[in-house]
Amino acid sequence: MNAAVPYQTVVTPASPRIMAERPMKITARGVDVYYGDKHAINQLSIDIPDRAVSAFIGPSGCGKSTFLRAINRMNDTIPSCRVTGDIVIDGDDIYDSKLDVVQLRARVGMVFQKPNPFPKAIYENVAYGPRIHGMAKNKAELDVIVEQSLRKAGLWEEVKDRLAHPGTGLSGGQQQRLCIARAIAVNPEVILMDEPCSALDPIATAKIEELIDELRQNYCIVIVTHSMQQAARVSQLTAFFHLGTLVEYGDTDEMFTAPQEKRTQDYITGRFG
Amino acid sequence: MFLWAIVLAVLMASGAFLAGRRHALALAVAGEARLHSLPSYHGLLLGAAALIGGLALAIVAGLLLGPQSPLTPAAAVLGAVAAAIPLYRRSSVDFRARNAFERVVMLVLLACSAVAVLTTIGIVFSVLFETLVFFRSVSPIEFLFGLHWSPTGTPPSFGFVPLLAGTFLITLIAILVAGPLGLLSAIYMAEYAGSQLRGVLKPLLEILAGIPTVVLGFFAALLVAPLIRGTGESMGLAVASESALAAGLVMGMMIVPLISSLSDDIINAVPQSLRDGSYALGATKSETIRRVVIPAALPGIVSAFMLAISRAVGETMIVVMAAGLAANLTANPLAAVTTITVQIATLLVGDQEFDSPKTLSAFALGFVLFFFTLILNYIALRIVQKYREQYD
Amino acid sequence: MTELRESLIRKRYAAERRFRIYGASALVLTAVFLALLLASIISQAVPAFTEKTVVLDVMIDPAEADPANPAAGNYDGMVKAALKQVLPDARNRAERKALNGLLSSGAGDELRRMVIADPALIGQTVTLPVLLSADATLYLKGLQARVAVSAGAAPVAIAPAEGGEGLILTGPGVSTEPGLSPGQIVMSGSAALRITAVESGTASAEALTPIDASLSALTPGTWKTLSFSAPEADRRTSDLQATWLEQLKDAGRIETGFAWRFFTAGDSREPELAGIRGALVGSLLTVAVALALALPLGVAAAIYLEQFAPKNRLTDLIEVNINNLAAVPSIIFGLLGLAVFLNFFGMPRSAPVVGGLVLALLVLPTIIIASRAALKAVPPSITEAALGVGASHQQAVFHHVLPLALPGIMTGTILGLARAFGETAPLLMIGMVAFIADVPHGFTDAATVLPVQVFLWSDLPELAFKNKTAAAIIVLLAVLFVLNAAAIYLRRRFERRW
């Protein structure tokens, strides 16, 4: 069990059990994120366990996507962005100057809000990551990785006969599953999902949620979502963000039935956001 | 004389304007009802009618009787009056002068736009016509497939193939220079350079783009060709003083800004989401560019290259000043070759009789050039159109 | 998989570094090319901006000039006579020709202008700077062959050679640094000898100018040597001419002045007299015609296509044509001009009217495309507001949209003009390639334009013309620079971002 750490947030009583059952994958302490002069994330501390789905919820602009992007250092691509504090994954400080960002992003995969398959063949989309990281010694091994990733993403049966077709020719839901397969192909430990279903119809959404449920048995999944119903359906832990601060974090069921903070209560009942 | 016709037409038009406007004002004062259109519009309508009528009749007279005929000014006056009087009669309170005038304006605007079509028709017809006359004395087969080009020789031979080879050689060298330089510059400016650096680099390329080709030709003959010759000879190679390499090199530098700016636009048009997807998988910047961005931008880049080739093929001054007149059929970049444009320029500069096969061959060459660049531009456009929907 | 092979990572980062360097080097190479271009042209151009003159006292002989007709006087003769007075040593016809060759063929022009302005000068002696020939000027600027002048440090004795032909020089000055060598010229006052051979401390020489028999020794400080980097046969200025020029220089008669002539004179076969005035005026007239035609046509077409054209086949056809014409090689427009304007309509060859017509057609697509972009940038809300108060569509466009689009239209037009100013090939086709010495006065006079002038001069072999070509290029680039700067200023100052 991890040592009790001083949270600045309120944790409902049931969560220490969940924390005890699973190892901590991602640990953040005192994280601040600035876009130029704008203070986007304020002194955030959180523990995210492995092999579980943690959901970030909150109104627009509250910083949940920003924090998500800080975990795989995608914020580095934005010149005005500055991150202070510690984010540790499996004991490695990911903002350490000696850390190789390229390797980090292979360990921490990301799926974006709008599906963004490359305008290449389906096979090439999935094979891209393993290729550049040299994960396959020959074509046969690469084929295996591609098939496995597509299977894990629940897409294999639908596309196995048209692997050479462009990825952009698939439907929205299929494209998103392709992006998930692409992320899985590099064998990550963590999968970050930034509102993965907001551009999809309900049936595609249901398929993806089903997929997430399967994936959590092997990966640490963090999902940002606008939909509280989705968070309730899919996650074991939920974190509520408001104006750049982590307001409440704990067991999903507890959070939605008996939130401790008034702000959480107000958001859940729809009083704002 | 024709100038006077124009002047008179303008004067008549001004007079018509004033008369029309005064008439309309008088109508407004006299009658109880308000005018439909402002008096100025009545005047403008009359003025426009007078101008158009006068010019039209003057042009007709000029075509029939010759522009210097003293009847052209008279025709201008006649036309102006004939056009203006009926309209003057029709002036009334209810007369929709403004609408009529606006219809006239619309026709004028349409006519101006049609000038572009007229120009193309003019080019095609004039060049085609002379080409057909040429093919009456020289067979198209001999022209298109002949291996010997010597229009001033006795007997003159009009084989086009050496010109094609020379044009091809120099264009190839130009693209080999400009392609990598232009594309890499575009990539660096779009993906790596900060906005300050971009603010310095973009004007640099624009300056290069703005240098007239006659200046580049002078530079090629002044510095580049002797330099290549000197270097080549010190290495023991035989280099012509007007080598294809010199001309091709300078021409390449000329089209670098074209490729660079077109590629820059295309690369910037690739959505950031594709780059994010690649970075999120742990790719480095160069891997992302090489494996995701450029392949996505490829149709546009190919199109840019085709436009650059078209420009290189049609370029005249650099090759006239730095490449030779020798119609060599060779693949050796150190030899002197000649191109289609050089031959067109040489054959038509000077006082020759217009209808000799020598002069007409230049039009045949011009026709081939026009046709070729047209096709190239069309293909470039179609490529961009066809692949545009890729990531919309 | 949490551990990726270190070597692969290193290789990938190395590839990243290399890629970045490739990109930067491409830009550096381009910049170097541009710098080389400008440097070489500027260095070639600088000599053309100065001219050398010799100050002479010219007697305006009343026998050679008539007050009633001052223009017809033999001013060249007067000037040559004045030069002969200063350098009287020409012994034969060839040498006299060489002496006159020091002066420009137009040397008497300035004098003629003075006398026409004031015929009372006839009979007087006037002191004025007289233009030297191109070769003499190049020599004095050190551009023809490098000349080293060294003062004689040691004494030299001169004696006639046995046999009477030539002279023998002996003495310490022959071998002490810098010493004498064959091909050198030894000058002392108005005497000059050419060294033909040097052997063990003795030099044999021949007299270039008549040597006074009393000249038997040269004391240090009174003589100097001229050494050339190329032998006489390879130079355009002979040893004798070089000597004379040095003597004029020593007498303080050589003056250097700014070559205003370059801007005020028309073309000429003599490099020192050639100027760009004719070409500049021709360019101005031609571009004026092009502007007068292309601007109204272009803006009208843009207005129609952008605001009024219905979506039908005719409009598509027009748009396709405009895009095509924008990409047609410029020489084709020259062919059009030749076949239609010169041949069919019989317009005057090489006139600014025809050149302007051809250039107008050339830049028309550019102006149309730029104007359309400017019109498109004006938000539709403006048009809607105007329509809302009852204006007709045309009124809305002409009273409201067009004025707001004007800065963009002007910018596009100026850039189109800049392009037209630098065009050469199409104008060659319509005959602007003839040698035209007079400055054109009207739109139908034969003329040339500045880029064609550059092209014509670049073909001529004389070094002086190479300098002029480069100088004309500098003027051309300066004009283009001003035009482009004006366009950028307009854009910054007046264009609004909606």
C-alpha cells in the first residue's frame, strides 16, 4: 500500500480500498500549468492507479484536458506552456530533463477527441508506431502486432479484408477504434483518452465504452469526459475539476451518489457547467 | 486621327451627360411626381450611350477605312448623336434611367472580364494560324521527330528533338537544384523556424523571387558559367563556356522561391491533429514530418513541382544569356545546349521577313510551348482538386 | 514494453539533428546565392558611376566655329588640338591616332553645348574637363590591367646604344630593388623609355617619346617605373598611351567625377557616352500604357466575377481562362503581340504603345486575381447594410465595397507593375531590341525599356559595357525595390483585417 500522502482534496472514505487493491501508476504532486500568463492548473496532486479507469470531469475550460496533456508532455508542442511540479510514472519523474520524451510517449498513449487517423492504409496506421520504435524485426512480426492491436481494439473482424484501404475511409466510430489500435500497437502502459466519444454517435460510443472496459484489465486508463453518465458507466475513480483545481477525487459510485463537496454536488446536479 | 475620334467621343459623351441631367431636372421641376432615378443617372445613361455609340462607330470606320482616315472623328460624332438622341426622347419621370444605366455598366464589366477569354483566343489563333502556315512548307513529322535543328543553314532543317532535349536537360538540372532546396526550406520554415526567423527568411525568398530574369541571366553569364568552366577544367573536364549546368543552376535558384512558398502553404494546410497523433505515439519531429506530414502534403507538393517545371520550361532570358544557340542533342550537362525559348527569341529578334519558314518555325515552337505548359498546369490543378478531400 | 533500445533512440535523435541541419543549410545556400549575386553585380557596377576627364585649355577657334551656327563647329578638332598642346610628342600618324584615341568620340559635346549657350565664347580660350575614352578611363581606374608604379630609388645612367638604335641603361638603379625588367616603362618628366631586355645589371631600352639627347642620368626621386600585369599586345591601352595618361595624371589634369551622364544620356555605341535615359523614359511610357489598360480592365473584371457573375458556363470559362493566362510563359505574349498587334493591326514596331499592350495582357490575370482577393476580403455585412437602406447592388458595390477593397487592389497593382517593369522576353518579340540612341518623346516613337537595355549591353564585349550593364541592373533593382516597398507600406498602413 502506498504511503498516505497529504491530499489537498477531499477523498471519500471508500477510495483507500481501491488504492490498496491496485498499484499507483501515475502520481502528481503540486503541479501548476501556465499558458503564458494564464494559470490553467493550480497546485494539483493526485494518485492514479493502474488497471483501472479514472475519469476527469468538470465544466469546459476547467483544465482537465490540460492536465491530461501534461501526463504525456503533449503540452511541449505548445511554446507558451509551462509546467511545474512533479508528475511521476512508475517512479520516473517525467519532467526530468534527462527523460526522453519520445520514449515517454511510447509508454503513455493518447486518443484524441476527433479521430485523427493518418491518411494512410489501415495497416500502415497501426504499423507506424511499432515501425519507428523498431519493435518488429521483420514483416511477419509486424503483421502479428498489427493483428493483435486491431483485435484488442475490436476492429479486426471488420477490417481484416481491407487492411490496405485508407484509414480515413472508415466510419467515425471505426476511425476512433483505429486510433485506439494505433495507440495500443506501441505497447503502452497508460492510455490517455481526451473525450474520445464526443464526436461519435451513441452506437459507436457504446462500442468504445465496451472496449474501454476490456482494456482496463491490462492498461491504466485516464479518460476526460463531458458526459457524467459516461464517467459513471465506465470509470472506477472520478476526479472533478473546477477552474484549474482538483475539487474532489474518489470512488465513482460514491462521487455520484454522495459527493462531499458542494461544488461537486452542484455540477453533478446540473446547476452549472 | 483615331486619337481625335476618341477625344471627340469623350467630349460628346460629356455633353450628353450634362444635357441629360438638365433635362431630367427640368422634368422633375415641371411635373408633380418624383423622378424614379436621380437626374445624374439620366445624364450618365445618355453619356454612356453617347460614348459607346461614338466609339463603336469610330472603330467600325477605322476598320473599314483605316485608322488614319479623317472620317473616323466624324463617325464618332455621328455615333454619339445617333445613340443619345433616342434615349433623350425617352426621358420621362417614370423612366428607369438608373436600371438602364446599370445594365450598361454590367455589360461593360462583362466585356472587361471577357478580355481574358479574348486574349486566350488571340494567342491560340495567332500562334496556331502561323503554325499551320509553317506546316505547309515543313512537314509536322519532320518537325516533331527530326533530329537536326538548323533554320539558318542551307538547306534549313527544322528538327525539334534537339530543342526538346536541351529544354529537358536544363529543366532537369533546375528541378534537381530547386526541388530539394525549395522543399527543405519550406519544411524548415514551416516546422522548425520561430516567427522571428521566419520574418527574416520569408522576405529573403521574396527578394529572390522578385529579381528579374534578365538580371539572373547576366549573373549566370558573368560569374556562374566561368566558375563552372574554371572548376571543370581544373578537374580535367571539357566544359563549354555556356554549359547547360550553369543555366540550369541559375534557373533552379530562380524557381526555389516558387517551390518554397507553394510547399509552405501546403505543409501549413496539413491539420495539426495529424501531427499530434504522430507525436502522441512517440515520434520525433523529423519522423513526423517525413512519414506523416509530407506524405499527407504530397499531392500539393507534386502539383507545386509541376508548376515549377512549367515555369522553368517557359523561361527565356536566363537561357538566352547563359545557354547557347547550338542545337546539340546530348545528355552531358557540361555541354552547350539550346532550348525552345532561346530559339523562339533568336528567330524573331531582328528584321526578318515575316512569312519565311524560319520565322514561322518560331510560332510552331511557341505553339508547342503553350500547349505543353497548359497541359502541365491543368494536371497540377487536377491533382490538387482530386486529393483535396483527403482530410476534410 | 518499457525499455526501448538505447542505440535506436540515439540513431533517431541523430537523424532528427541531421534533418534539421539539412533544412537550415537549404536556406543558408539560398541566402549565399543571393548575397553572391548582389555582391558581384554591385562590384561590377561601381566603376560605371564615375567618369574620368582631362582638364584642357581649349582655344575656340573662330575659324572652326561660326557664331551664326554654333552647333556646326568642329569642336572635336578644337579639343584634340588642345590635347596636342599638352602632349606634343606624337611623332607620326599612328601615334597621333593613339593620342586622339585617349579622348572620347563625344569629347567635343560639352564644348558644343557651352558655345551654343553662349556664342560669345568664340575666340576665347576655355578651360573645361573633357571626357576621356572608355579604354583610357578603364586604364586610369586600374581595371584594364594592373599597373604598379614604383619610384626609382637609385640612380641610373642612360647612354645611346652602340649602333644608334635604342638606349642602354646602367647603374645601381637597374638591379637594386625594385629594379628594371622587360616590358616596364621608365618615365622621367616627359621622357619615357620601354625596357626591352635586362642582362646582368644592364638594361636595353627603346624610346617611347622623343628623348632629349641631354638626358643622360636619372637621379633618385626624378624617375619612376610602370609595370603592367599583361603585355602590351593583350591590353587595349598601348604603352605609349599609358605613358601619356600617367603624364597627364602627374600634371594634375585628370579629374574624377560622378557619371551623371549615365542618367542623362541615351544609348550610344561608345561605352563612355552610353546612358540609360532613353531606356528609362521608354520603360516609363510602356509601363504607363500597361497600367492605364490593365488597371481598369482588371478591376472591372474582378468586380464582375466577384460580385455579379452568375454561376454558369460562361463564368467558369472566364475564370479558367484567367487562371491559365496567369501561368502562360511571358514569351508567348510576345508572340501574340508580334502576330496580332504588329502584323495584323500594323502598329508601329518597338513603340511603347505596343509594349504597353503586351504587358497589360501579361499582368492582367495577376491584377484580376489580386483584386478579387481584396474584394472577397470585404465582409458581406457591408453589402447587406447598403442593400438594407435601399441601394441597388451596383451602388452597394461601387459606393461601399470597392473603396474598402482599394488598398488591396492598389497593392496587387503595384506588384503587377513591378513585374511588368522587369519583363524582357515579350518586349524582345515586338522589336524593342534595336539600337535606339534617341530618347523617345511619345508613345509611338521607337523605344526600348530598361531590362532590354540591360540585355543589349550584356551582349557587348567591352569591359566598360559590362560595368554599364551592372549599373543599369542596380537602377532596375532600385526601382523594383521602391515599388515593392511602396506596396508593403500600403499593405501595412491601409489594409484592414476584418
